[in-house]
Amino acid sequence: MSNKDNKVTEENSTGRYSYFYNKKIKQAEQDIKFRKQYETIGKQTSQLLKGLTIYVNGHTIPGRLQIHDMVVLNGGNFLHHLSSKGSATHIIASSLPPKKRLEFKNYKVINPQWLVDCIKQQKIVPWQEYSIIKSDIEQPSILKISSSSANKTPPNCNDPNFLIDYFKHSRLHHLSEWKASLRQKFIELYQDIPLLTHSNSSYTILHIDFDCFFATVAYLFRDKKKFPTLDFDKDPIVVCHGVKNSDIASCNYAARKLGIKNGMWVGTAEKMLPNGIKLTTLPYEFENIDNGSKAFYTILQSIEQFYYVLPVSIDEAICVMSKNAMENKQTLLQLCNAVRQRIKHETSGCIVSIGVSDSLVLARLALKMAKPNGVFMFDNDNESQDLNDMNQFWGSFKLDDLPGVGRSTLKKLRYKYPKVKTLQDLRQTCQDIISLQSILGNKLGEKVYLALRGEDDEESARIIYDPINMFQRKSISIDINWGIRFKDMVEIDKFLDICSDYLVNKKLAEYNKLTSSITLKLMKRCVDAPVDPPKYMGMGRCDPFTTSSRLGVPTNDGGIIATELKHMFRTLPVPPVELRGISIQFNKLVDPDDPKNSNVKKGLSLLFQKDQVTTTPSPSSRSIESPLHNVESNDPHRKYKRLKRSPVKEREDQLESNQRNAFQQQFFQELPTQIRKDVQHDLKITRKVNDSKLKRMKEELQRRENAIRNMNSHFMNSDSIFVPIKFQNETNFEKICSMVNDWVRETIKEKGPHERDLHFFKKYLNKLCDSDRVHFVLRLADMISVTLNLMAHKYGNAEGFTEWEIILIKFIIPLMNRNRHTFRTERKLDIEYDI
């Protein structure tokens, strides 16, 4: 071997490679020794992980040391240092940053649960189900966007087609559109039919609802090649856009039995599944859902026995029949079953349940009893109804099953009646309406009381007795809570133009309406919320900001509405980069052909009609003036001068002012919000200039002089200009007194105050005296003296008691005497403080 080769070998033996190699050998020897020690004490080991090399990346649960023991004792090789990614067969991690996700994308990166399940089942389970990189393949992620091989691009809210694409995939948008369309069709269909009236005979109500409609449709129209053996009755199925952080829109009853609910995240639902059961996620089938809903309502409207078919939602309806229908329950049951069979046939297998009773609230409760796939009838007015059956019916429901009982109401009821568990318990406990109204308030208390008796309150019954007015379109809105990311106001203005164009040209034109009021709601990222929320491009935690504006007269001019929206946005404290959600709502919709809205035909012209203006003074009339005119002075001289004015002159001025204000009110009401604010601002400035300033300047100067002259005798009022003095970082004197009193009481029992604490206390008293606040020192001295007198009988001989007497006599009282003439009033008082 040459000298050169010897030199290289020598360097390697002391270099970095040699260090890690030797360390690896030593760690392997320690692992073998640890395994043998474990076997010598009679503990069982295995060769389950033989041939596997496992590396732990970052913080995990179980921890690194626990995983090391689990791997070694089961025959695996634990890698302490990852010299190269290929040296490990499995990489265990709880989470990975985006950079490492790209680095490890071709390796088996799994969560710690894989190792736990392998040891628990004593077999190597498939690692794919535990892969933390694969978990986001169906949900758009930053990883996929940053990868050069990704085909998808992040959503761009500046894209002109963003709004259309968003609504195309938005479940809530589809639900809203379907509901509005169904109500509009109801109005057109039942416009000329006479309304039902309140009567003692009441009506028979059928509450019909699909069983997990979205999940059923998704299952029926699934990709059968991809899910050939899927069983709807046994396998848990959910409908969502993706996985992990995607919201569950609907789930079948097999999933609900495992605790999965609508609105839950997919990742949370997967954690609730027992071992061996896999959650199946299916995409939305909006087109087939729409077709199923149309078939559903077509069937119901074709049945002659139904007087009304009231649309509740796309998959839920309320049908109204005569009261006599309940008398023949067998015939009614046959009708319900015929309806269910027909709907199942027309919708290719979708199932509905029906609850029947004589009120809305009871029909809804009966529907809960009927689900899934059944019919339940409950006759509350039947005198022959068995008392045990009735008690059993009400005892089957929890408190929050009753309509109108939400989280807040449930919390109040449980706090007042902790032993009440069912509606039957609540019926027996609350026999009168007063007890419920005292807990829930008059309106809600009455609603719950009537519901417990099987009766509908007036507001709930409107859907039966006044459905046309109830279903009238009262507002139009859009709500975008995903993908909102802007850089500056230019981008926001463009987006508001797009939103305005969509609402005006599509929604207002579709319903032939005009709007006179706009509400803008913005969602701003919370200060402590992450910039990138857990849900990709979602809102995360936000603070809401809302503002409303009147347009003067109803309009459908897109330019006016867009300009108003931009102005409203600038009035809210939401920076463009912090914006996460936008909601725009058009309120006070009117029909342009309605004769009641005569102003609409004239567009935005301002109206001046003297014959409509009353000159009679009205106590409710308000003057649009400068705020200075509405503020009453506290100066007694100013009030006295006002009282000296002639009553006749006051009357004339009031008449003139009311007449002028009436014209101004009508004028301002016809102006758009932005123009109205500008005119009001100019008017305020003009009035300030026209008014005489000399009088107000003299009054202000007199007020300041009085405040300065009396500031030492009015220390606690609003005119005080003293700079606050801190003691223990507290400026409120009342709190300081309480703090000092507690300090004196505690230190009397011991050896007195600490020297350093006493130093700060003396310093505080000196500052009070230097700032002409000797009376504060007097209050503290009096408080200490009273405390000493009260505790003298018990702690009179204590060392701390003596210390505080010395402090009071030798420091505090002499300090007040030295500064007695700094307490200046109208004249100096010769005050002497004695013991």
C-alpha cells in the first residue's frame, strides 16, 4: 500500500463517516444486549419485525424511546441516524412539513399507530392505510400545488370564473337554490287556492323526509367498478368533497351507529371506527339529487288527498290533509305506504319515512320515531289514547329533540332541572307556562310549553295558515367562505364588481326584484389564528364585521350597487390580506310592478312634494344637524340663558325648525348612502361656520377655568387633570386602599412589613403629597388607624402591630403635617393633624 493510500485510510478512520459507523455498531450491540436482558427476566420477545429497519422522525406518540423498545423486542432494527432515506424500510412520523413531504413522497412514511397495530395483531398490517402522505391525495393541498408533477392549480379568487366554479361545487349553494326554487314553484302553484283557516278541528299533518338522501343517491350512482362489494346497510358511507379535513354532508345509518354525524370532519370520523372497518367516502351527485327531488315533489303534488305540499327542503316536505283522515288510521297507513313505495320506485331506491299527527311539532316527533324506513302515527286528540302509550311516546325523546330547544336552551333547562332527562320528565315538571317563561323568556317559554302539549305556536303555524307570504323571497345573498385570498384593494374591487354583476344580472333579474338595502359581512382572520388554516384555503378562526347601507330608492343598477359595496368595504377595519370570507345580502326586495312602490318607476329621482310635508311639530321628528346641537351643556349659566328666552319665540323657532327638518328628512331619505353622508358632512361644516363661535369659545374657556380652580377640591370627578400615580402597578385608589388594608392585616400578625415594601409605600405617599393629594394620605392613615384599633385586642403585643404604630406615628402623620398647606382650596386652611 502506498503512502498516499495510508494517508486516506487514516483520515477516514478519524473522519465523519467512521464516527457514525462506529456509533451504529455500538448501538446495535446495545440493542442485542437489551433484548437478551429482557429475555433473561422471563419476558416474551418475537421476530415479528425481523428484516425491517425503522426510523422515527420528530415528535410522536408513543415517544421515540418507547418505539425503540417495541422495535428491538420484536426483532426489528431501529435506526438512530438516517444517513440516507433508502437505509430505512419504514419512517414513522406524526406529521411532516411541506418540504419533507416532497423529500419522503416515494418512501413508506407512516404514523405510529401502524407499529402499535402490528404488535397488537401480531402481523404486519398494510402500511398504506397509515400513510401520512397519502392522507391528502383526495383533498387539495399545498403539497400537491407546490409539486412540479401536480396538475391542479390553487384556486384564484381573481379569476372571473371563480364565483361560478365555487357555486358549482358548493353544497350549501345548491341547497339554497333548490329551496328557493321549490318555494317559488309553490307560490306559483297555490297562488289562487284559498288559504287554510284556524279551526277547532285542526288538520292532519304528514311530515315526509328522505332517509340519508345524499348518501343514498351517492351510493346508488356510485362507480360500481371501484366499489363492487359495497353494502349500504352494513358499510359506513359518507358523502364529502375529500378526506381528512373535509366536512361530511351526509352519512348512512351504519355510520351513524358508530357515532359519525353530519358536519363532522372525515379525519375525526375515521378515528371513531373500530379495527377492521373502513370508512367509504363518496362524491356528491348534485344532478341525480336534483332529479330525485323533482320526482319526490311531483309524486306528492299528484296526490289529491293532500291540500298543501309545503316544501321544507330538497328532501323534506309537509303535507296537509283534513282532520277526518286521522279517524280512519288503516286507510291513512295504506296511503302512506303507497306513497313510500311509489317514491322508492321513481327515485331508483331512495327511501322516505313519514310521521303523522295533528300538529307540526307532533308530526316532527313522530317522524323521529318512524326513521329509518317506517311510518309512525300519533293522535294527540284521541281521548281513547292509552296513557301508558302517551307517556312512552314522550319518554322516547331527549330534551333537544323538541323543536326550539338548542344548545343554549338545553343548558338552561339542565341547570334548572338537572334530573330531567326526557320530554316526559319535563312535561311532568313544568305543569304551567310561568315556570318555563321564567327560565327561557316569554316567547321561547310559551313555544316550548305549547310544544310539550302537542300544540304549535303562532309563528310555527304560519307555514300552514299563511304559506304564500312566508315563502315570498325577502332577500338574496351570496356567501363565499373558501378560497378568499387577496393582496390589495384593486383585487377586492374587481371581485366586488363580479359579485355585484352576479347578484344583479342573475339573481335580481331571475326573480324580477329591486333592492333598497345592502348588507356586507366580512370575515377577518383572528390575530392568533394561523395564516394557513387546517382546512386548505378555508377561513379558519375569524372575526366577523358587518355593515348595512340604504340605497335611497329600490334599484337594480349594477354600477350603483358595486360602488356602494366598495364604499362599505372601506368603512370596515379589514385589511385585504386578512380577508377570509365575504357575504353580500340584498334586503327589502320589492316588485317593480307593485303599485305600492310608486317611487320605483321614477328611478333614483329625488322627490320634493310640499303638500306631503306637515308643518305640525312632532316630538318624534329628528333634526339632521351637527352633533354639537344635540349635546346639552353642563354649564348652569348656559341653561339659565336658554330659560330666559320668550316662550313665543321658542314656539316659532320650533315650528320653523320642524318644517325645515321635515324637508331635510325627505331629501336625505331619497339620497344614496354615500351621497347622503357627503351632503351631511358639508352641511355640518357650513353650520359650524355660520354659527357664532365666540359664545362657545367663552363658555369653553370659563369651563376650563372652573375646572382648574376646583380641581384640588374635586379630585375624583371627570374634570380632574391629575396624572395617575401607580402603586404596585395599580392606579385606581380604591383598589390601592384594599391592597394596603390586606397588607397591613397580614403583616400585623407577623413581624411587620418588609423593609423594601415599606420603602415603596413611603415613596408612594410622598408622591401623593407632592401632587397636592394629601387627602388620599389622610384616607390611608385613617384606614390604618382603624385597622390597628380593630386588631389591638388580639395582636396588640405582636411585633408587627408595634411596627405599624411606629410607621403611623413617626412617618405618616408628620408627613401630612409637613404638607398640610399644599392642599389648596379657595383659601388656605391652617390644618393640624394629630395622633
